[in-house]
Amino acid sequence: MERLLRRADQVGREGEVPVAAVVLDGEGKAVGWGSNRRHRHQDPLGHAELVALARAARLRGSWRFHDCTLVVTLEPCPMCAGALVQARMGQVVFGARDPKRGALGGTIDLSRHASAHHRMNVVAGVLESRARSQLEEWFHQRRQRAAAEKRPD
């Protein structure tokens, strides 16, 4: 998580929402990684989790991840949580909970939802205060820049 938070910080400096993810295989080896790239690539699917999943699937030659763990700095949204269920991810570990959009316990828990055909283990709140403050600070700075741009000189 420490490494992901450093990567997320770098992504935030590049203008993206500071979220990073990695897929670890059963032996703990990184087999897919990603960070948000929605703004940079104008890609609505450019969430860190989906980028990491796509890379891992290409590298592994499989879309099934029963033996893998996805680690991400922010609780996955409904789109990403749905993809993780579809990918049959074995475990998800995340940092900051997202009470507004989180879909692994924040607003809904798709890992336990009646429609889920696959159950995965979820570990929430790893380095949560650090992950949360990183996001809060990034959004605070973004709001300040936007307000400054609106002010007349």
C-alpha cells in the first residue's frame, strides 16, 4: 500500500485523481498495475482497477483471478467492483473507504450482493487515514485552483 500511495501521489501531480492499483498473483508477484487515466486519455473506463485488471489479464493470458489479490488506494466504485466480481478476483484490499461511491461496503457491497455469482474476500481500511488525506488534499487543491482561475485579476 505504501508503494501505491507514492504512485497515487505522482498521478495526482499529473492531474489525475490520485488512485493506484496492483494485481498480485498467488505468490505476491505484481502481474498488473494501473493508475487513474480518465482525464489524460479521456477514457471513462480509465480507473486504476480496470487498467490493472486489463494488464494482468494480458500478462497472465486469463481473465480469471481466483488466486489473485487486487490492492487499491480507494474503495472501488460500482463499475470497478462489478468488474472484480466478473474477473473472479480472490481478494480485494483497499485503503480509503468511499461512503459516496464505494461498492465494496461504502454504499453497496457488490462482493456480497445477491446478484454476485462470485464471492471475494475484502479487506478495507489499510493505511486508511493516509489514503483518505491524500485524496482530500488533492481535491482541496483542485477546488482552490478552480476558484483562483474564476477570480478576476
